[in-house]
Amino acid sequence: MAWLWLSGLSAQIILSEKKPSQSIGKALFVLEDKEGQLDIDKVSTKEFEQKFKPSEQEVFNVGISSSIYWLRFDLQTNNLEIKDWLLYSSYNFLDEVRLYQKNTKGERQSISLGIEHSFEKRPIKHRYIIFPISFNDTLPKRFFLRVRSQTPIQLPLYIERGSFFAEPSRTLELFYGIFIGITSLMLIGSFFYWLYFKNKEYLYYSIFLLGAMIFYLSMSGHLFQFLWRENGYAGKMFLGVGIGIWIIGAGLFSKNFLQTFRYYPLGTQLMNIYVVLGIWVIVSLFFLPYRAFSIQIILIGNAGNLVITYLGIICWRRGNRYAKYFAIAWVFYVTGTLLLALSVLGILPRTFLTAHLGEISCVFEIIMFALALSHKNRLKHDKVRSDRLRSQQRLIELQRVHAERLEREVAERTQEVEIQNEELKQQREELEASRNQLAEQNKIIEQKNIELKQYTENLEHIVNERTQQLKQANLELVNQNMQLEQFAFITAHNLRSPVAQLLGLTNLFNKENLADPFNLEIIKHIITATQAMHQTLQDLNEILEIKKGKNQNLEKLNLTEILQEVLRDNFSQNEATISSDFSEENEVYFIRTYLKSIFYNFVSNAIKYRHPQRPPRLEIYTKKTKQELCLTFKDNGLGIDLKKTQTQTFWLVPTLSSRERRKRNGLVSMQNPS
């Protein structure tokens, strides 16, 4: 911890109207608190009075340090009427500066300023660290300053009257206004130049200028005053981001402007590394201690500036003509930033020149870069103009040679054309005669083509008709073949059993003894088998009649009447319980024989395949939809497994009932007769 102490008359600063501004750097006594354990009560005791050491610097500057410094000084006024004395430091990028002084009652009061404290709470709204100083008498008054910061610590302290302070402050703000104006103008102009011409150099130059503006306006306190008034920590982080952007822009601009890939390939790799370091600076800002971060950016920034200066000189000496302005600008800028870094680290004293040499050198560099870009564009335009002029001259020469050669060729071709014209005249006469002959032949050919086209069209029409007829005949033939196969199958299947029975019974018949009683029993069975065969033949004949009835005319039929006729002619009343409901539709246009067959077969099937444990019940009803009429037969019989037999339901195959094997001709007649 550092204390400033002024003892005796030589240590006191006398404030008077004749000296409205005084530096108190060498009037300070400094005490360094390396542990950070001291407070105002301890350092203001007699015990610590001798531990303070007098400062030998005009501007108190210790660079980057983790210690807390206590500064002590004595002030005395000889005129109590002057009440606008101000104690200020023109370097403001410090975490905390706390002033301790006693009021009229002898009580010690403190005021804390710095980027860790709200700008709104400052007694004087200025980017400088400014404390108002008051006196109650003409006796010497002792003050203590406690300084703590992770940024470089330097404190150029002045005691001035408020009226005197205003004029230099306006001058300095004018200086910064010029700096911001030039930088902003170049930044905006370069950015729009890039947008219009798509020249990447101007984009990189804009990035470089943006980073430089952020850095210098953060260091000067303008951003803290106007942007980060309540959040000084964000201002510190924003400064780091600005430096990272500055480094990235400098690396990209340098390698592209100098064309290091052509004049010094190693420089391209160095600038790529420098750009990566700029990205690292931004990233490390979020996890490195700010004190270590400050040392890092000083080292990376100045090392990069030296490398860029070296690259500018090398490329200039290797023939890059527009690298001259670049090298001059960077030499001047490196000198300024190096002196600024030495001032920040406390190696050089802080003066107005060293304090603002960065901004001055930056403005000079911006102007030189503008000249460099202008010079480069002018050289490019001159080269383009020269190349264009040479191209035009070469084109004129080529046109002249081509014109001479063309004249010779024209003369030669004219002579050849005259000869060819004579030949063509004779050929034209011959062609005229040939054309007349061809015209006559073309007429004949056209007539033949018309006749051939008509014949072709007629032939195509005939072929299409015959093709359709063949397709229809093929479909009918396929259908008939399928029906014949089905009929042959059912005939063989249904006649096999009675024929086999007849053959077996005739073999058992006793031909030697006709009076054998067993022959009577055999004859009864022969009669039964013959009747079964007769019934099978009747069923087959019925199928043929139904198939033949397809071509019968449709007529309007009453469903109730058809049902009553079928029941009256074929079934007794006690065979099954039959209910009907034709309320939705009772009349249809259909083939009478076919409709009666449908009713007969469904009713007979319901009775024939009834369930052994319940009396047969059959429901018959109609249901009308938008497009068709549905006639439904619903019984409580054995049923069939549609998942297994749905494709065989209306074909001539054996019965689908699992209870017994029977003839199944009925459902065949249910197929659409059309």
C-alpha cells in the first residue's frame, strides 16, 4: 500500500488565486499495501506517518499492480472566498479511487469514484475522476486517497479552480471530437466503399477502425460517461472486445493490403496467427483475471505492431510500391503506441503528449492508410488504363493487318467469284430444267401420298375394329372356358358319388338267385342313388337354364309377390320362420326367372344348412343407397368362413359347410347375370 505525506511548509501546497492550477504529483507521500489489509483509521495514525515515502514522480504511476496504494497530501488555502477547488485525475480507467477528508465537525468523510461505481452518483458529471475540495479555515488540511485497480495504475493529480478547469477541458473535448470525427468518417466511408465495390481491404480497414475507436473511447472515459454509466464492468469488458477487434482488423487488413502471399508468404502465416490471437483476446476476456488480461493485450498488441511494421518495410523493399505509405503510417503508429505502453507501465512519465500519443498516432495512421489505399487504387487504375491503352493499340494494329489481308483476299475472291458466276449461270439453266421435271414428279408423288394416307387411315380403322372384336371374343372365350371348367368339375364331383353307389350295388346284386331277400334291399338303395343322380342332373340343368336366361328382357317385378310365389311353390310353412321387410324398395327391374332362383336358393340354403341346436330363422329386407339397391338375406344357420372361402363363394366347387359334404349349385346362380 502506498501513502503520500507532505510535512512542513515544503510539503504543503498553498492554494491561491494567483495559482489556479497546480500539479501535486511530487507533493504526494505513498504507502503500498501489498496485502490490502489497511484502512483509513490505521494509515492516519502517527505510527504509519513515517512509513509513507515521498513520491519522486510528477505523475504517480506504478503500472499494473495487485497492491492497494494510499496517497497522502496536505493542502492550504489563503482565501476562503474561493470555493470551487477541484482535485482531479485526467486518467480515469481505474477501478476505484477513494478520497478521505474531514468536514467542519472533524468527522472523516469519503467519496468513491472509478469505473466500479455509478457515473450518476459522481458529484461532478465528468469522465475524469474529480473530487470537489472545500476549506473551513486557512489551516493546512490533510487528504488521503486509496487507489485500487486491475488496470494499469497511474494518477496524474491536479488541483484547479473549477473556472480554470473548464477551458482546458473544452480544448481536450475538441481534440477528441476531431479524433472521433476523422475516425468515424473514415470508418463509414470505408464500410460503404466495401458495400459498393466489394473490396475486402476496405471491410478489414473498417474493422480495424472500429476496434481503435472502441479502445480509445474506452480509455478516455467517453464510453463510460455516455454508454456504461451504471455498469463500469461492462465498459472494461467492452474495451477488451475492442482490442480484440482491433487486432483482428489489423491482421486481416495488413496481409491483404500488402499482398504478403506474393511478396512475403511467411507474413501471411504471421498475420493469420495474429488474427487468431485477436480472437483469443476476446475469448480470454471472459475467464482471465483482468490484471493478467491487461498485461496480455499490451504484449500481444505491441508485438503485433512491430511485426506489421516489419512486414510493411519488407514488402516495400520487395517491390510493393503502395506499401510505402503503409510502412510510414505503421512506424509512426508503433512509436506512439510503444510510448503509450511505456507510459501506462510507469516506465515513462505521463504528460499530455504521452497520455494522448495513441490518439494522435492513430489519426496520423488513419490519414496515411487513406493515402495508401488511394495510392494503391490509383496505381491499379493506372495499370488498368495502361493495359487498356496497350490493348487498344494492339487491337488497332491487328485491325490494320487484318484489313490489308482482307483487301487481298477480297481481290482474289472477286476474281474467283466472277469465274464461279459463269459456272453458276450454266448450272442454273440446267437446274431450271431439272426443277421443272422434279415439279411434275412431285405432283405425282403428292397424289400418291394422299392416296396412301387415305388407305393407311382406313386400314388403321379396320385394324382397330378387328382388334376390339378379337379382344371381346377372347374375353368371351376365356369366360366360357372358365364356366366349362367349373361345369365339368361340378358334374364330375356331384355325379361321382351316385354312380359309384350304383356300381357298388349292382356288384352286390345276386343275379343267380333273383328271389334273394337281400336283392330287395339292394333295389331300394339303387332307387335312392338313382333319385340323387336325377336331382343332381336337375340342378345342373337349372344352372344351364339360368346362364341361358341372361339374355332375357328385364321387367318390373314386385319383391313381395316373388317371395310369396317361391314359398308357396317350394316350401311348407313349418320348415322355417321367414320375415321380410321391403319398405325401402319393393319393386326392381330384373329377370323374373333369375330373381326367383335367387330367392329359392337362399331360402333353401338357410333351411338346408340350419344349425342343429336352434330352429331356422331367415330375415329378408331391402336397403337403398345413392347408387344401388341391396337385397339382404340373413339367417341363423351354420355360416361359412369368409376369410378362407371368400374367393370360392360363387364358384362351382363343393359345399363350404364343415358339417357335411353336399352339392352346392345354389350360390353359383347368384352371380351377376350380365
